[in-house]
Amino acid sequence: MFVGVGAARVRDLFKKARKSAPCIVFVDEIDAVGRRRGGAGVNLGHEEREQTLNQLLVELDGFDQGARIVVIGATNRADVLDEALLRPGRFDRQVTVDAPDVTGREAILAVHARCKPLGEDADLGLLARRTPGFTGADLANLINEAALLAAREQLPVIGMAQLEAAVDRVLAGPERRGRLLSLDERRTIAYHEMGHALVLTSLPGTDPVRRVSIVGRGRSLGWTLTVPEGDRALGSKSQLRNRLAGLLGGRAAEEIVLGQEDITTGGADDLLKATQLARQMVTELGMSGLGVRVVEAGEMGLAHAHSDELGRRVDDEVDRLLDEALGRARAILAARRELLDALAARLLEVETMSGVELAAIVSSNPTVELHGAAVPRTAARTAMPVSTGARSTAAVARRPAGAGARRGTGAGTVPPPWLRTLLRAVAGPRGGRPRPGGLSG
């Protein structure tokens, strides 16, 4: 590190700009030199960087009305910029460039596909609807990956199949078919991934599952791809709780199939993401028992600006959210164990299952909502025992008097045992009639 080089380069840059006026000075990733400085007695940055920032501030103050120089800076971390950079007369106008919407994505795809041979089945509008959250760089990479896939297959044009494969490649990384795994490992991966997929499919408000595979991509041994149906700016508490359950669905499937003592290391990334999401719900989003208080915010915000007691409460709330999500995932998979086995066997057979096939198999096994847990309709006869003193959310439809007490022309029949148990479970605290709503007849 040569001391003073950064400040000298800033002086030379603006000296050349004044000679070339009118001109535009563009500083990309300005947070590299414009990061917030430390307060009194606190040095959070490097001294050389602070000298460069000070020289930049001096040069920005030296403009007059006839300078005819426009200085533009770009960053993804506007929250860490020094306050002096954002004062009037410097970078006092901020333009936020969000990720493009579906119309913008289609236009960007058209720009990058302009000089590439597209097949007749290539639908850029459909591709734009399937890539919410993609930036311009992601879309450019998508088109390039599709072109490479078509070239490897020696195809004259880029078809929709190559574009779809390129989306998976951009999101999850390239396929790794060279790694040899034992049958037991592949079976474990299949159950793990189907645990994610089945929990996400069973809960409302989650992103639809688009593809499930046990073919490794990037650093993962298997993957479950979920893509939002459209651009979404807000997320509700229930959606985040369901997302937590989906993230822990793989671990829950391993516990059910392999047992507590034989769970694997395959869910490390899922646990990390779930913990980060749960902590964000507690410390930043006010979605826990701590109320609306923000405990931690940003890189240099309120982190550690709280008591040890509050820190323990935060940890307790994070543990509660994670335990609740894991319990919900266990309940769903235990109730649909036969479907989980069938899906895992099918995934072992085909290695990669599309969201359409997954939805078709799941829809052929309808469920009913019983006491907040998804239960297969065929298993509703053996409902879980519920305390008769608690208010039930399920009930059995009642028929008018004399309308359903007979079967054919014979006399009234005694209800089967499973129905009597269900009637007692959903009855009121005093053994009255079933409460209305919930389970249909």
C-alpha cells in the first residue's frame, strides 16, 4: 500500500475532468472509498481510505456553477456511505434502480437475444414471467448459458428447452453428474429434497416448487427449486413462517425416515438459512414475542446495542420459531408418509422431477385440514386425539333430522367407531353438538 496514492489519483481524475469539460465522472462501487468513517476516538476504517474519501469530498466542494461536470456514483450499499458524501452539493440526488419487472425483463431478454438465433418455440415473454427477481446481469448470463448449451448439443438454434435449462443453471449452478454416490446416499437425498417439496406444497402462501432433483449442482448434492409466481414486494408473517417450515422440511424427513440418531450433514445450508430468517423476523421485522422493537439493524446500526438479558430473549424467540417450524414440518410429513415414500421412490427413478409432475401426484392425494395439520383424506378416520376441553377448529357437517339416519330402507345404523371418536373430539366442553365449520361431511 502506497500512502497517498488514492488521494493523488482523485486529484488527477478531477484535474483531467476540468480540462475535458463538459464531461461525466462515473465512480462505480463508490462504497469502496466512501464507507462511513468512525466517530470520535473510533477508527472503523483504514487511514488510507479516509484520506481518499477526504480528497473526494474536497474535489466535490470545488465545483462552481460553470464547471459543467456531472459526478455519478453507483453502489449496492447506500446504507454504509458516509453522511458527508450525501450532503447538498455533493451526492444529494439518489436514484434507486430496482430489479426489472416482467415488462423490463422481457425487453432486456430481447436486447441480449438480438444477435442470437432463437428457435420458433422460444418465448421470451414466458421466460420473463418465470424469472422474477432476475437483474439485467442475470438475464444476460441466462441467454449466454442457453447459447452454450445449444452449442454443446450442436443445435442450429436456441430452443425453449435450452432457455429453461439455463434458468436452472443460473439459479442452482451447473450439473455435476461425475460424482458417484451410493444407493443409500441417493435415497437419503431423495427423501431430504422431497421433504422440502412436500412441506412447501402442503402450506399456503409459499413459492411453488418448480423442479426437484437429486443430481448435484454447484456445491449441493440435490436441490429443490422454488420460483415466485410473480414480482412480490411484501411478505407476510404467515408466509415467512411457512418458508421456515419448508426450509426445515428436509431435516424433518430425515428424522422420520432415518431416525434422530442417523440424520446427515446434508441440511447444513438449510439450517443456516432458516436461522438467519428466524433471527431477522425477531430482530428486524417485529414478528415475534419481543414486539415491534428493532434489536439489530444493518452493519453498523443497533448491533449489540442491547443488554445481555435482551440478547437471551432474542435467542429464545429464534429457538421458538425454529422449533415451531420443525414441528409443523414433522406433522405434515408424518401425516403424509405414504405420499412421501411414493415421491421419493419416483425421484430416485427419474432423478429430476418437474413441478407439474409433483403437483399431479400431490393433487391425487387430497388432504383435509384437521386441527391445523394437513392429514390425508384416507387417514382422516384415524384422527389424532384432541382434548375435548379445548375449542376445536374442525366439525362434522350435520344433516337435517331424519334425513341421514337410514341407510337404504332399513332402520338407523350405529355410527362406526372412528366417527364416534371424531364426534367426541369436536364436541364442545360440555359434550354438546359439534361446532360448525372446518371438516366437510
